[in-house]
Amino acid sequence: MSSETLDPEAPATLVIVGAGPRGTGLIERIAANAPELYAGSGLDIHLVDPHPPGAGRIWRAAQSPLLWMNSHAEDVTMFTDESVEMAGPVRPGPTLHEWAGIDGRTFADRQLQGSYLRWVHEQAVAALPPEITVHHHPGRALRVSGPRSGRQQVWLEGRDQPLPADLVVLAHGHLDAELDDEQRELAAYAAEHGLVHLPPDFTADSDLSALPAGEPVLVRGFGLAFVDLMVLLTEGRGGRYEGDTYVPSGREPVLYVGSRRGVPYHSKIGYDWTGERPPLPRFLGPAEIDGLLARPEGFDFRRDVWPLVEKELGFAHYHRLFTVHAERTAIAWTDFEEKYEAASEGAEREALVASAVPDPRDRLDLAALDRPLDGVAYGSFAEFQEGLRGYVEDDLSRRHDAAHSTDLAVFLGLLSVYGQLVRLGDIGSWWHGFFSYLASGPPGPRLRQLLALSRAGVLKFVGADMAVHARDGVFRASSATVPGFSVEARALAEARLPEPTLRRALDPLLRELHADGAGETPDGLLRVDRADGRVLDRAGLPHPRRFALGPHTDGRTPGAFTRPRTGGPAFRQNDATARAALVFLRDLGADAVG
């Protein structure tokens, strides 16, 4: 505890930078924990964000109503339940679909989600004890200064004097980033040759007017940012769907899309879970994570962690197959489970599965799921268009057929695994991409629209490991999926989000934090204490007065929001940070009075 004392007449101050969902979730946890930990003491909470509290930037009202969430409304909640392992009390509340009075299977638009978030923020503030007051500062925080042992100063844009802060929590959410070396070269080439280059960005914030009607546009990225781009450049320009047919407006460009995998993210699953859930975690739980963290030599994700992930996901898959679709198996579940548990190597498990699961389509092959076009080559561009449409149609069919409910079991396994891996910190970007590809893909209707756009000739597929070259005054794209084919265009759009790294963040506060000695992971994420979110310095020491939550930290959690009854690692983090902050501020106030 610091030797600093406070004026007993002045309330303690907490500054939260970022008033979006994460900042709102933190206030909700402060309200829940304050009666136990902070009763009777004054506290001023200052929210710093140029966007409205609750919705923040991503879910603000000022965006196209054509943009959807990629989760069912029943799978979106800002409230804790009994599945969350935390020290604070559960404070239940409505999911998005309960609050809005809409069908739970609806993919709500982002404006509606923003309204829900604003309401949650208002409820959280109203639930605070009367001695805790919230102030919103509609601007940007530029930097944080102050000694480790004393009050901090948060400097705001357009304000001469800083906000004094006994504690600071950085809940920035998603970040803009400066261009990396490749993007700088492409941007310079575009400027030199009069081309259009749209770097990684939040699609709703991109200036798409620069993409001309009828002209080819290379699009690199096939995830959710691409889906937004696809929507805004088609329906957003006046096109419409009549059943499974797209009727162009004539204002659309022609999109040539490719990516590392060359296929879109898997469709959201379109049926409900029934029956017994797989008993997770089984092979990757707290004990295994403790063992990995205790290794003095550290661990390697591919060598030490991924085999446990594979076994855990396989267990979820086969538990569902054997207990619900037993007619498609060759031995009893009890026998399979015993042998599966004993199998130490991947090859041993593969042999067991081959003998116990007759149909290869019922076996879980994560490598094939991850890279479906590996080693695949089509004879012509037209043949590939037909082939990829067939791939998407098969994916839609499977993800909406409960006969393949093993896919939903794997989804639950992915959530369980992610909840455990959060404790390991920064394990590299591959896992997050793999999770999003399998578990956080677009709504089924979006992929049906994609098929309609392909048939209409507005959208064309380039293939896997799409290579983009800038030469001869244009951009040119090609892929080994279609040998000998290439397409040139005068526009290139990077359909992906900026990487949330400290060094390249455009946010001045985080860059100053890095310059001031904050620790970062090899992938450039801000290092935080796993116990409560305190910012770590380069020696691994936690800052007593600075916390951070969100995707720019190595404690990032899956997805933007939490599904009910799935444990919610973000809820657990919010609760731990709220409790640590309240205890610190309470003790600081006690020192002042004493």
C-alpha cells in the first residue's frame, strides 16, 4: 500500500478510458460489488470516450442499419449468471432478445444492440450506491502520467488540466493501427499510380465511395469484415434480394475475394442444443493450465498446448456422436472413452477413431477444417466458382442440420478451451483466427446472400493463399487454387481489422504507455496480471494504479459478447478488476481517515 494519503473530504477517483461494452461491464461489476467492498465512501468515476457510453464506437447508432450482429439475439448478454466463476455476486439481467422482445434466433442489427448497451449502461449507473457518481467526458485520453506510488493524471484532448485519478482502467476496445511495412508500400504504390488502397479498418468507418461501380476490386480477407464490406457494396448501393436471386442496382463493383484459407468463415449453427452437454473441461482444464504455467522453461503453443486442445475438442465431438448418434458408431461409448483417454499420441487416437467411427464424415479432422483447399487445384476459374459455391452450400446444410450436432458440441468445446487459454496470456494470433473461423462466423443468411452474389457475377472467388502484387501500374491477385489464373484491378480492399499492438496503435495513450515501460508480448499486446488486470511493466511487475481490459491485452477473451451459461471469462475478468479497484480505493480512503 502506498504511503500517500487523501483529503478525507475529497472523494476517491477512478478514471475508465473507454465507455463501450467493456467499460460498461466494469461499472456493472462495481455496482454489484460496492455494497460488500465500498459501502459509505465517496467515489467519482470518470468515463473518457468520444462516443456515447454503452454503445461506444462499434455499436454506435450512426451506422448503416444493414449491418448485423453475427450472434443470435438469445446468445448475447451483458449480465452474469451462476456459470461465472467469480468472487462477486451474480446480478442477472435480460439477454438482447429478452430485452428487445424479439425472436431469440434473430440476428439483430448493430443499432439495436447499441440501444441495448446504452440501456445496460444506464441500469449499471442506476445500480451504483448514491455515494458513487459517474461523469462522462466526450473526448480522447492522450496519456497517463504519475508515479507508481501516487495519484495518476489522465490528460484529455482539448483540456489543459488533467483528470486526477487514484486508479486508471484502460478499456479501449478495438484499436486503429498505423500501417505495417507491406501496407505502407501498397499505399505508396496506389498514391503513385492513382489507384485505390483501403487498408485494414472497421468497415463501417471506411470510405467505400472510392470503389467505383462495375470495376473489379481485389478483396483480401474472407471473415466478418468482408461480410460487412459485401453488404455495404451491394444492398448498401441499392441492390436487393428476391428469394435466392440478387437483383443488382448497377452501382456495385465486382469483388474478387481471397484469403489465407480461401473460403469464408463457417456459418453460425442454426439449431438448438438438446440433451446432455459434454462434461467439459476434460483434458484441458485448470490443472493442465497450472502445469503449463509452472514450467520454468515456458511452453510452446504448437508443441505443448495444441495437442491438449485437439484432444479436448475431439472429446466434445465424440461424446456427442456416441451418446446421441450411436447408430453411426461401432463400439460402446464407455469402451471408446476409456481408450480415448489412454491414447497419448495423435496417431493412436486416429487409429482408435478409424476403428470406432466407420464414416469418415463423422470423424473430427481439425487440419482439414482449418485448410479445406490445401492441395486442391481447379482446372479453371469457372470450375472453382462452382466448386466453392458447392462448399458453401454444404457448409450451410450441415450447420443447419441437427444430425450433425457434433459441430455444436465442438463449438461448446471451443468456448471451454478459450476460457482456459485466457490464463496463458498471449499464445499468438493463430488460435484466435482458428476460433473465429470455426465458432464466430457469419449468420447463415449472409452466406446465402454470398451465394446469390456469386451467381449474379458480383462476387468472384480467387482462392487460398491469395497473393497480391503491385506491378505494371495495377494490383494483381492470384492463387495456387486456380493455376495460371490472375486478375488485375485498380482497387484493393483489405477486409480485416487492424492488429491491436502497442507499438502500432494509433491511440496516443497506449503508445505513451509503451514508451513509459509497459510490458508487451511478442505479438505486441499489453501484458496484464492474470489475477486482476493490472498493467505489467517489462520486468513483469504490476502497476498498483493502472489496469487494462480488452482485445489490446494478453487477457483478451473470445467474441464481443458472452453467451448465457457459458462461464464468461470477460465477466470473470471484469469482476476481478472491479473488486481489486474497490479494495484499493477503500484502503486508500481508510489511510486518509486514519
